[in-house]
Amino acid sequence: MAEVEPAATGEEVVRPREDGGAGGDETREAQMVVVSTSGDEAAAGRRGEYGDDADNEDEAATVHGSKEGTEELLRKVVYSEDAAYKLYCDYGHRMGFSIRKGKQSYFTGTKRIRTKDYFCSKEGHKDGEKLTDTNFNDPHTRTNCRAMVRFRVNNQGEWKVIRLVSDHNHNLARPEERHLLRSARSLIAGRSSSVEAMLHAGYQVQSEPQQLPAGSTSGTNNVDTSKQDLLLGHCTTAKIPVIGTGDLQSLVSHLKSRANEDSMFYWDVQLDRGGRMSNFFWRDGRSRIDYDCFGDIIVFDTTYRLNKQNLICAPFVGVNHHWQSTMYGCALLADESMSTFLWLFKSFSESMGYKHPQSFFTNQDQVMAKAIEEVFPNTCHRIAHWHIQKNAASRLGALNGSKAFNKMFTKCMQGCDSEAEFEETWAEMLHEFKLQDNKWLKKLYKLKQKWCSALNKCTFDGGIEYEPQCDSMSNIFSGIADKLTSISAIAVAVDKQTEDWREKECDEDTRCFQKTPSCAIKHSDILNHAAKVYTHRIYKLFETDFLDGCGATKFNELQCEENNTYHYEMTMQGRGSRVCTVRLNMNTMQLTCSCSKFEKMGLLCPHALKALIIRNVCKIPEIYILKRWTKDARRCVFNPKQYEPSFQECMDNEAAYCKYVMRYAYDLVMKSEGQEELRKSLWETLESGEKELEKYLGNVTQYAPSYAT
């Protein structure tokens, strides 16, 4: 809210909010509003730079700039500050800019708002920020844009626009980008603000135990009679923590509420032998969409436990196209038994349409490993490096302080180029530090296939084992306080963490679509191509490898008998004598390197890029642009026409048809919900499609019985 300070001349000086109506002190001072309390003319001389139109009750709104698209904004009357803000936000979404709240003035001697201003989010300047061609259209840069609106409130509480400046000094968002605008996202239902409200209002543990309603578990998507009979024999009661009935009711109420709000929300419950709820799994519709786009990697963490019930909070996490964490679902588990993991992984697989990941990262639990092998037989199970490092801290004592040991241990995990090099380094480490009899290292060695990078060179891992991605993955719930003891509060906190991650993804999407990253070599064709297709974060990874390939790689061309095929030996300067072999076929543009970085990460390595430079290739070959790392990673994922086998399946199988259409429609709804113009367009498209169906059904009456209700 604005601050009201007494002035020496009998006036009230109304200053803007300190949270950023403007960028710096100079701008804030320029936006001061002076409201006269004595009626003298001196006050009029100190009004804000846009003037004070509060006294002009009957005058029409003044418009400075283009009137295009302003009709609804100028015509509509609203009755609250929130409604005024939403009205200007809707206008901003249609035009392509974000909003920030500005100054306000009050009726004399009251706290009733008299006028209220809202500005373009790029209004003002940030202290110390210089405007350049590069950053001018960045969504976070202030450009002193003058676009604004002023509402006046009359004695009847009606809010009307009295002043509008419609012209901007910067580029506006394109129609396909407008749903990414920050103020657009504040209007989307189900964001973190509503999650916070649930946490503090509706879903705390009840003071008195409540009886679960009969058949409440049938409210899930999946617990039918046959599955319940199966699960009753699965889960023992000896190790199951006692969970209060009120706490269970709270969690069930929360999950049912989410399912009512989200048609693609999925949740499942496992019962123990006594018929009590023991394990939970849930994911929302957006998680299913994310998994369809990026579900090649899963990180499953069971290290977070609730203090009160000793329940395990176990999230399924992946990596999106910005190399950020994304949530696929979460479970609350009573134990870590084989039956629990089998139930959970089967439920997760069912909820995701039985799509299996390429790599599944977990801790060292062998029971879990067996369950993964049974449920995901074609998936590569990996032990996460950060889990091994955490265990090493407690298993190896004083050795953890040895830089020499840590260097060798890290090399064994991810620095060796071949199995032979790994074996040599491992043996040298054991000998040098006298660890031949260490039981933990012996057990770890037996599992080397699951954690040694040299033994998994052709398995995609998305780079999650590299710094700093490794750190972010190993601290998924660092933001959730240990004091949260109720299971419903934990569920809400997980939902909030998920929304926070999605906010960060939206911010990155906005950055990517508003400008391309600057290239280290301005006129490099390959770098400019990469900047156009990759997200900013992935481009920077690519650029680093490209520069290494250009300036830090020696090569030796070898004889090759195949036509138009080139064979090179590459050596990175300053990285020892390691030699990588590259083969490039100029006819097919097939490219292979013995380091296998593309197979692991989905990005070409410095050696491969060096080969392209040598042969004067000016673009990244299309077959080596992995869609999951591009700006268009989410486009056309659910349109089966993009993939012939999927389209044919939809035509031949009713269940497959329903599955694809529902996900396709859900994705369109998610993309359009943040902007009124897109919502209207989608409604019109659906109505048009409905008319076509009705027309067809009217002409072909023999199909009518199958559509009867």
C-alpha cells in the first residue's frame, strides 16, 4: 500500500509502494502525488507528472497514443482494486506487456482510494543499469516506458479509467508468447498463492479425529476391488507408522480437491492388511505433460523423512529443456519394502501411460533396484553420484578431507574414458590409501555398472551428474521446513515447490522467446544456428564446447577408405594425452565420437564440432539437434499426425484415440488459460468442431446409437 505522510502546507503526500512501483529513488520522487486538503491552488503545482484528474468527475477518459484495443478498458466499470488490476492485466495480455502497480491517492481525511495508477512493468529505471541494444527488450530490463492507466473511484465505489497512455517504447510480446507474461501468470488459477491458502486454511490436521467416509479410497483413479484385494496381501503392518485419522482425512480431502480442479490429476493409495491407508502417490495433469516432453530421465529420492510419522517423502523428478528440475509426481511411503516399491512404480507407470524412462537414478537400495528391474525392464538403473558422495562422508572417515583421494574417487565415478582406465584408477586408489579391505568400497565396486560413467557411455542421462546440476538434484526439498509434520502439510509444500519450479521455467521461456543469447563469436554460423534453436542455458553449454573445439583441440586426419568419409584423432589441449576418434560422413552427415557425449547428453562434443569446422559445415546437422533441449521442446508433442505410428494407432484403436485427444486438448487448455484472447479462440474452435460433428451425425444416422447418452 502507499504511505501517507503529513505535509507542512496541510497536504497529504502519497508515495508509491517501496516494493518497486519504480526502479530507483529518482523515479520514485518523480511519481509523488500531492492531494490537496485545503483547496489552495499551490497543491495543483506539485501534482504527478501525468496530472491529477480526480476532480474531473464527468469528463471522458484522456487517451495518449493509439486507441487500438482500448474499447473494453475505457468502457468497463469495476468495483474493487483487484478488479481494476485484473482489467488492466487483461488489456496488457491482449497487447503483449506485463503490469506493475503504481501510486495511489486518497479521499481527504480517509483511507479510501481516490485514484490508482498501474504501469507497464518496464516503467522507470533500475539503479546502475545501462540500456543497450542487447538488453533493451529483455523482460527484466526497465526502459522508462511511459505506458500507464489511471483509475478514479467515485462516491458510489465505481472504478473508471480517466487516463490512459497506450504507447510503449519497447517491443511487445508476440501472441504465442503472451501466456508467458508474468502478470498473466498471476491470474492463472491454482498457482502458489492458492497453495499457500490451502496450507494455512483448509488442510491442517484436525483437532479431533474424523472417521474416513466409507469408500473414500474409491475416489482415487485406480483403487478398484481387485487391486484392493491384491494390495491387502502386499503390505505388512509391523513397520507401518501410525497416522492419525484426522491427518489421513486432511490428505484425502486435499487430493480429492485437486482431482476436482484438474481433470488429469491422478492419485493412488495402497492399503495394508488391516485395510488402512499406508502409501500414497499423486501427480497433476501438468506433470503428465512434462513427462511426455522430458520423461527420458527420472531421479527418485527416498532420503527425506517426516519427523512425526517417519514416513518417506519420495519425489519423482526430471530435467526440462532449460536444464532445470521438474516434478513428475510424489509419494508418501510407510516403508521401503519390495511390495511398496512394486506398487509405487506400477502406479507411476500406469499414470504416465506406461512410458518408461531411459535412465532411472536412485540411491543404493538393492530392494528398490529389483523393483525397478521388474517394472521398468528396459530402463537403465543408475546410482546417483551425490548419494555415493554422501555415503562416503560417513563411511570413509578422515579420507574425506584428502584432496588427493577425492580427486581419484571422483575420477572413478565420472572422469574415466574406458573400463580399463577405471579399473586402473580404482586399483591405484585402493593401493595408495590402503583401502583393499574396506567393506563399503567392496560393495560399491560390485555395483560399478550402475555408477561408473565409463561403463554407461551410451546411456542418456541429460547431464544430471554434472555440476551444478548435481547439487540442485541432491537438495530437492531443501526449501521445505523440517517442522512440517502433518502429511497434508507436506503434500501442499510439495505442490508449492512444484509451482515454484514451474514459475522459473516460465521465466526462462519468456527470456528465450523474447531474445536470442549473444554469441561469443558474433558471425559464427554454427553458433548463430545454435542460439536460434536451443534454450539459453543449453546454448551456453553448447557454446563452451564449440569454443573448446575451435581453440583448444588439436587434430590429426587419418586415412579412410569410405567415400566422402573423414576420420580424425582429436586431443584437447591441457587435458592430458587422451585421444578421441571422430568419424564424419559428409553424404549422410552422420557423426560419431569415441567420447560419446552426444549419446549421454544429447549435445555434440568439442571433438565433433571441430570436425564440422574443419569440413566447413555451417549448421548443426538436424539429426544431432535433440528436440528436448530446444525452445520448441513442448510443441506438437501431442499431435499424433507428427508421428505416423501414433496416428495410425489413433485411427485403429478407440482407447488410444481417447488417450491422445484428451492429452492434446489438455495441453491446449494449459497454453491458453493465461490469456482471454486465446481462451476465446479455443472456445470458438471447439464450437466449430462440435457443429461439424453434429452435422455429420445428423447425416449418418446409423452412427447415432454409439453416441447416445
